[in-house]
Amino acid sequence: SLGSLQMEISFDPQILTLKAVKAGTLARNAMVDSSSPSAGRVRIGLVTASGLSGDGDIVTLVFSSTGKAGPSSLVVENVDASDTDLHDLVVSAAPGQFAGVGSQSSGPVLSFRQ
């Protein structure tokens, strides 16, 4: 099971402004921390002694629209993950997409294996 995760998510700061990073439903008992080193990028760290397994949201990103029309990809980069025994996990990531205000959007999807 997932014990720790570090990643960066990039997005178009001309389209989106990051307002908050929250633990998702799957990680409600985990410690989650984040920082935004530059516009359009957020670093996220998560750690849990009990481990995470199954399907669900690990983190929830809250954005507001800048008012400029257009889509923005949500790209996961620089991912480092380990299980609760500190063994490295292989991570596959698919980007998410903000399609515009009032449109269907999707978050990035991560999958983990040993």
C-alpha cells in the first residue's frame, strides 16, 4: 500500500489560480502538505503510516478561473512514491484536463505498482 508520495502538478496560470490542496477521500487520515514554488506549479507531499490502497481521490486541488477562456492540462511530474515499508513504487500518471468554466473537467490519474 502507498505510504508516501511526492509529486508536482503543473497547470496554465493564465487559465487557473490554485486556491487550496486538500487530502482526498482515500487519504483522509494521511498528512498532506503542499507548496507553490512558482505560478502554474504545485508541489504535494503525502505520508501515512497505515498505507493507502484501493481506488479514490488522494488529493483534491481547488482552483478558480482567472476569467481567461480556454483549457488547461493538469500534468503530474517528478513523482516519487513508496510503500509503508519504504520500498519504491512504480507510478503511472495520466494528465487531467480543465476544459473551461461550465465544462466537464477531469483530474490526473495515478496508478502504483511494486
